[in-house]
Amino acid sequence: MVLEGVVSLDWWGRAEWNLLSAIVVIVAGWYAGKLLVRVLGRRVARRFQRPSVTRTILRSLRVGSLLVGAFAAMGFLGLELADLVLSVTVFSAVLGLVLAPIVGSVINGVFVLADQPYEIGDLVEITDTGERGFVEDITLRYTKVFTLDNTFLVVPNGTMRERDIINYSAEDERTRLSLTVGVTYEGDLDEARHLIETAAAEVDAVISGGPGVRIGSARYPAKPTCYIDEYGDSSVNLTLRYWAREPYKLLAVRSAVQEEIWNKLEATETVDIAYPHRHLVFDDTSSPDVDVSDRER
């Protein structure tokens, strides 16, 4: 009995020691991951130059270091790799439906990083919802967007790849905007076009001139340009096209342009902003309450 007690105590002591060793190894793996990120962070950033890829690699280093510590801890606890593989297989078979969306998001995250539709810091817009904001983070599972309404929008990468995304910050931040202004037929069209172009050029956020802006194989004027768009029922519709220097406050830029145009057209007597005119005609088919006997009057 004494021998059995000694053996039991000895086994219990080894079990405690192995458990403590496993915990120490896991903690060491976690700290080793942090150390790797601190040492290799700058080198990885200089090598890839893309914040999203850099963050993904550094996260992978931390996870890999932690996994190495976990496998080492398994050795102290007496777990074999075959047992782990069997457990993972059974667990995956049971929770396959739950894990499938996560795995799909991870795969789509790899495609997002490879295709480079947007990068951390870019101003993007999700066309189907109209949400606009700055890309805050890109992981293998989701994309985080910091909206202009001061809220966070977290979208799984699988959903993100299926949506139409407008990237306002890709390569060239200059963004072209359009504005339609209707003037009367009696006004001076040349003067109207000149005043509208001048008004837009006087706004600080608008590019007033310079070399043409290249889009693909075509070049477009950098200065504000006003065209005759169409002859409407009650106005000649002029379309102004101008370039904003930055895409971050487009509504404010558009408002400033419209304010300058209003001031210019109000100050001249040769151009008037058009608005619909309607003539009401009463005849025998009108309401019986309307007296149509004296049409002259």
C-alpha cells in the first residue's frame, strides 16, 4: 500500500509538472510571436509596402508561433499527432456547416489581398447601400470600413467580393464631377458657359487648369468645362464637368461650386436660370364652377 501511494504521488507530481510545462510553452509561444512582430515588422513593411499584406503576414507569424507552442505543449501532455488529427477530423465533420462560411471568407480574403481592389486608408463606397468610408483594416475574414458617419462597418470578404465597390483613392485621387444648369433660351449661351466655368475655377478645391487628366488612353481637360447638353422643354441644359483635387468632401465641393455659379449668374443681366412656366387654359371641358362665358376677361 505504501508503494502504491508513492507511485501515485510520483505520477501526480509528473502530471502537475507536465501541465505547468505546457502552460509555460504556450505562453512562451505567444511572447515569441510578439517578439517576431517587433523584430520583423519594419522589414516586412519595407518589403511588401502594402499595409494590408504586412498586417496579414505579421498576424500569421503570431498565430504560427502560438501554434508551435501549442504543439510543443501537446508533447508534454502526452497527446500524439495522430490523436489530434483524428479529433480535428471528427470535429470538422460535425461542425462542417458552421466552418464552411468562415473558410469561404478566408479564401475570399486571400483573393482580396491578391486582387488589390482597395487598400487600407482608401476612400470607398459600397454602391448597393451607398455607404462611404475609409478602409480601416483588411483581414483574411473581413474588411473593416470606418464610415463618414463615424461608425464601423464590418463586411465579410465573401460578401465584399460580390459587391460593386467604388474606390475614390485608387492611384489618382482627382475625381471628376458633373453639374447640370438650366438657362433660358433668351439668354447668351456663350456668356453663360463662360460664367459657369469661371465660377467653378474660383473654388479652391477645384482644379482650375493644367495638363489634361489621362484616363486610360484618353485625355480630358483639367480645367472646368461647360457643354451644351440638351435643349429641354423650358431651358437649355448646360453640363459642367470639373475635377475635385480630393474625393473626401465631394458634397462640400459641389455646394461651393453651385454657390459660386449662383452668384455669377445673379450678377449678370444677360443670363437667367430657367424654371418651368405653365399657362392654365379654361374651356367648356373645365369644372362647372369655372365661368368660361367671358374668355376675353
